Amino acid sequence: MIRKVCPDLVLINPSSNKRVYQSLASELAAIEPPVWAGLMATYARGKGLSVEIIDAQAENLSADETAQRAIDLNPTLVAVVVYGQQPSASTQIMPASGAVCQAIKQLSPKQKIMMVGGHVASLPERTLREEVADFASGGEGLVTLVELVQALKANESDYSKVADLYFRSGGQIATPIRRAPLVSDLDGEMPGIAWDLLPMDRYRAHNWHCLGNHNSGGDLARSPYASIYTTLGCPYKCTFCCIQAPFKSGENALGMRATTNSYRFWSPKRVGDELEFLVKNFGVRNVKFADEMFVLNKRHVDGICEEITRRGLDLNIWAYARVDTVKEGMLPKLKQAGVNWLAFGIEAANAKVRDDVQKGFDQNDIVDTLTRVWDHGIYVIGNYIFGLPEDNHDTMQETLDMAIRLNCEFANFYCAMAYPGSPLYQTALSNNWRLPDSWAGYSQHAYDTLPLPTNYLSGSEVLRFRDQAFQSYYANPNYLNMVEKKFGAPTVEHIREMASKTLDRQYA
């Protein structure tokens, strides 16, 4: 629904699920609120700008439909927000993002368009070479968006003063003369998401998030649903991770992005206020803490849990954790607050493989931590990666064997990808490793996905192993028996139906 004509800024979340997830998109994939678009809207409003959001993903809009809606609003600036459900998802939605830009330019060649997001911050100059957008942000985008809108409204022709802005000038791509500072006062300048601009009735949780929770029709009760951040960034430096691409903190003496990883917090009270708003205004129960690493800072985690408990909020939450960050005393508070699922990056069983990508814990740590989590009634999502540089068939089998032995309530099996913005991407370029032919090929579920080769295996061999491992895990009798005991027979049927959906692969 169009609420305002001629806003200063229109933020677009492009529709990419069909290309990214294939047949899984219509039933199993979550439909996530566009967290970054919502945060950007709040920040821009706080600076006096009028804002609209077009969530093409949730509304299932084509690129042409999205473009028409944006043009009808007649904004000063359109910003296509290239942030996905997790950091690695930014690259895989580039084709959908580029298609929206192209459609807008076909309808209105003079409409100014900026692209912003993790992938864009990783490769800003390449983004402008490949796409028809007028501008690209080299950082997280908040300051850049506001300064650019202000420059456009003032009819300025020199964009060089806009922080972190890449733009075309005289047939060349102009690079920023200054970097944008990261927003430090999250409570004050970006106090939550602009939920009033989003179609809240269209969002749904991941299927596993709601295992055992069936509505009267027998389907999993996956809505209402919301996703929020309580922190931004991550202090760790896993070589396969691209999260820090837009978030490097501050500038050095030469005005270039510093290499220190950033990690910023919303206060527990502010998080509690947002959760209470979602419960009271939209009936939300299913919540994702989208933080790259939620269970990390004990004071922060304890504070949020205490806020939720004090307010009496009935929530079903999932969040990310690390094996080595679950501190004494956290788990009872997490469970009491409604954190029913924790996702752990276990990655690999073999110590040599794990150490090569800077995962500093061993199998005993994994077992001990997961056992403590289970003892407190919290379910576990085990995340595993096949195809890390030191992987071979034997070490990948070790990882699958460990996954089957751990028997987590849900498991995700990934292939190692050199995502733009990660150290692994630079390694891949330096070694001339073959990378996916398209940005969509960086999706783990896409038809044309192509994992990295290892020192011993081709990308195709890794992909075949991954797809076979998925089937082995979800067909395992011990796993299905555990699911029936914990979640009931209907959930077993749901798992079987999920596992029956195979992915078409170009390279497997």
C-alpha cells in the first residue's frame, strides 16, 4: 500500500528466494523481515528524512512490479539493500538486486539508485562496473544514505563529499575521499526496526524453529515472526566469514578503513522494549536473534534474558552461539527467557581441518557444551562445513559421522564458499581457484552453486558429498526416533517430506 508520495528515500528488499532456494522456497524457507532495511529506515527517519520500504521478497513482487511501485512513489533516492538473512546471503541476492536496478532504469532513467550491503561493501567498484546503479556504498551505508539524500535534495553535482560513496564521474568510478564512521550510539540513533513500514502478516519462521508446534490444520505454526539484532559485528576472525566487510571500525591516519573487527550493542532495555512492542502489536512469538554471535558477552546476554523474563514475554527464540562462549550460568536464563534453539558452528570434526580456519576448540569441547545445552532443555542446530581447505573424503566423512553421533535436533550442511569480503575470497583469487559463474551460485541451494576445491578434492566432489550427507543424516533411524520422542509423529512426517525434496545441481 502506498502511503506517501515523494519520500526522500525508498528502501528495497529484492525478491530472490526462487533463484536462491529452488523448490525449497515455497514451503521450507523462512520469509524474514528485512532487518537492515528496517534499521536503515529508523536511522534515516531520525535524521529527518521521510522513508518507505518495499519488501518485494515478502510480497512476492517481480523486478518489474518492484520497479513500478518505486517509481510511483517518486523518491529522491532508491536504495536497493543487498543484505540477506545472514552475512553470506548478501552475495547470492545480487542478481535479484541488479534486476530491480535495471527495471527501475528502464522505467525512469533519471531515477537515482544506490546499492548498499555486505557484497557491495566488499566489491563497490566492481558493483558499479556490473550494475546500472548510480552509487555504491563502501561501508554499512547508514551515514552514506543520509548524506547522499541531502546532497541530492540540495541539487549538488559533486558527490565527493559524501562519506563512503562510490559513483560514476567522467566515465570513471570515483572513490571516497573519506570513510563513514560506524554508528556507535545504537540505542539513540537506531533504536530498533521501522516495523510500521513492513508487511508484518507475511513473515514466517524457519521450519525447524517451530518443530512440534502444529496449528489446528496440522501445519507448523510459523507465523507471526520477527527477526532482530541485539548486536552488530563479531570479534572473531574465521577465514571463511564475510561479516566484517561493511563493519570495520573507524579510520586510520590515512583515512582508510581500519582492520579492527567491530562489535556493538543495543542495551538490554532497548531490546526488551522492541520485543514487547512486537508481542503487543503483532502477536509475535517466534523470534530470531540475527546477531552473528548472540551468546558471547555474558552481561549482555544475561541482561536481555532478565528483561524478557521480567516483562513476562512468551517467546520461542533461536540464536547463534559458539562452543567456547557458553559461560557458566547462562543456560538457565536463556531457557527461562524462551531461547529454545541455539545454532552452533561446529564446522568440522578433524582438528587439522578446523584449526586451519581458526576454530579454536576440540571435539571434547563440542560434546561437553552441547550436553550442557541439552541438559537445560534447549535444542541444538549443528552447522557443518564440507570442503574446507584441508578436507578430503576421509575428513568429510569424519564430520558426517560426528554429526550423526551428536544427533542434534536439526543440522545444516554447507559447502565451503569464498564469499566476497572474507579472507578466503582473497585466497581463492590469489590461487586462481574456480569460483561460481554467477553471484547466485554462491547460494548453498542454488542450481549453479559451485563450492571451492580443497587441497585434495574438486568443488563438484565436495558438493556431491554434501548432498549425500544431507540425505544420510535425515534418513538416519536414530535421528527420526529422537525427533518422534521430542516432537511427535507429525514432525517425523514433516522431516521425511523435507528430505524428499532434492535439489537440481549443475556441477554435482
